[in-house]
Amino acid sequence: MGSLGEAIGCIRFRLILICLILGSALRATFVAAQNTTLPNAPQRAQDVPSPGTAASQPQAAGTIEGTVLDKNGDVLQAAQITLSASSGFATQTAQSGSDGQFSFPGLPANTYTLTVSAPGMSSCTSPAIALRAGEFRIVPAITLSVSSLATTVTVRDKEQVSEEQVQIAVQQRIAGVIPNFYSSYDWNASPMQAKQKFQLSIRSIIDPVSLLSVAGVAGAEQYKNVFPAYGSGFEGYGKRYGAALANHVSGTLLGRAVYPSIFHQDPRYFYKGTGSIRSRALYAISAAVIARGDDGRWKPNYSRVLGNFTAAAVSNLYYPSADRGGSLVLLNGLAGLGADAVANLIREFLLKGITSHVPRSINDQR
């Protein structure tokens, strides 16, 4: 019996020992399995970068601002500013405001340049501007100077300008036929020199239409038997025509050339064209006794007044002796002034619309 009990105790001990060995082996296998990562197993949460880390945050935007000035230090409005970068950036443009300032916000870190230009000014390019992330940069004031463009200036002497005035005058004809040489539709027309005043007066004297007008005056006098001492028939008409032609020549030459050259006055009538009818009528009538000087100033019209009365005095040389004397001078002189006033009224209110070759660029410039 004793030997049997010892045998049973020995077997129990061995079973316990085997169980302990098996438990240790199973525990070691389980731990090893836990430490082994399968190829397709997901990563642990601590291995994935979390949102908001430094690696995923965008860079802060920067700003470039400045002011554009002229050489006098005054702000320059509406200047064109072009912003360009050394690489990887689309060109931007802006305009300076009323205070001369400009701004380029929302810029990434980069190296930039500014090109500034304005009408009539020389363009300017700034030095390179190294802008860091989130930096607010105010550049020094940019100053533009006036552009020195090459300009061609044509200088014409006074005689050339005066000749142009004559060419304009001789092309002006009522209905393309009747001379309207002494009407100027340019209020700022350049004055004529003495040479051109004589040229225009002679051109007016010998114009065929003017000579026909003289023939018409002589015919009317013949019909009305004015100056009876001249007689009738062809001889009487010839004398009347000669007297009318002498009046035409002396009146035009003295009043439109000789005296205007002496007194430096313009022999033309300057069309007013604006204002009330009354003001225009008064201006037209007064132009018979008031003239514009070659210096642009208004003064008494010595040229026309003296021209009319001198021509009337000269007429004593060829009118019949019965019609000569102071009364003839006074009558013809006043008649000449009255004719000038009536002619000016016609020029002011009627002739412009029916006169050919009035320059298109000419308006009522006063």
C-alpha cells in the first residue's frame, strides 16, 4: 500500500509539472502573436499625422503696398502698377488711387518687382522685393518723371501765315460767284501783313464780278440820269462808268490796303455769329467805325472812315464841276460808311450759309 501511494503522488506531481510547462508555452506564443504586425493590418492611430500639424498648414499671405508721386512730390492718380514674380506667379496689375497709393494683398512668399507707368510719364521698375510668408511690406515712394518724347515743331514765319489768310479769303464767294473776300469766319484769324493787304485789295478790284458790279452802278446812274452833266448815250455811260470805277478803286485801295497798313488795322469783318439778334446787329453796324488792330485790340476804324472820305475827296477830280465841292465829299463819305454798315449786317445774318469754301474747322470761336 505504501508503494502504491508513493506511485500515485509521483504521477500527480508530473501532471502538475506538465501543465505548468504547457501554460508557459501558450503564454509566450500569445505574446509573440500580439507583437507581430500583419502585412495588410491597418496602422495604429498614433502613426497617422493628425490634422493641424505643421506639415499640413498653408503659408500665411503677405502684402506689398506703396505710393506713386511725380517729380514735384505730388501724388499721381491712376498710375498703372504691374506686379511680377521671379517664378510660379501670375502677373497682377493695379492702379494708384486718388491718394497715389496702391496695394497687392494675398501674396505668397516670393521675390517680386513692380513696374509703374502713367500717361505722359516715364515708366519705372523697382528693385527686387523679397517677400517672406505673412510679411506686410511698404515699399519706398515711387517717383515718375515727365516723359521726354521727341516732338517736331513746325515754325512758320508771319508772311506764310499772312499768305494763308489771303488764300482763305479769295476762295470765299457767295453762291460760288460773288466775292466775299473781306469776311472772316475765324474769330482768332491771324492778321495780314501790309503786302497781303495790298494783294487782297488788288484782287478785289480786278475781280470780274466786281467790275460787272461797277458796270451795273454806272447803268443805274445812266438810267436815273444821275450827274446830268455827263450827258446821255454811250459817252455819258462811259463817263459814269469811269467815275464809278474810280470810286471803286480808290475806296478799296485806300480803305482796305493803304490806311490799314498805316494804322495796323485788319480790313476784314469778323463774323460774330452768337448772341441775340440785337447784339449782333449793333456789333455789325459798329464795325463800320470800330476795327480790330493787328495786335488784336479794338480801336476806332480809321481805315474805313478815312478811306471813304478820302475817296470822296478824290472824286472831285472827275465828277462834273457842278457836283463838286465839300457837299460831294461829305455826301459820298457818309454814303460809304452807310454802305459799310449795311454790308456788315448782310455779312452777319445772311452770307455765311451761302458762302463757299468757309473752312469746316471754323466755328464761332470767341
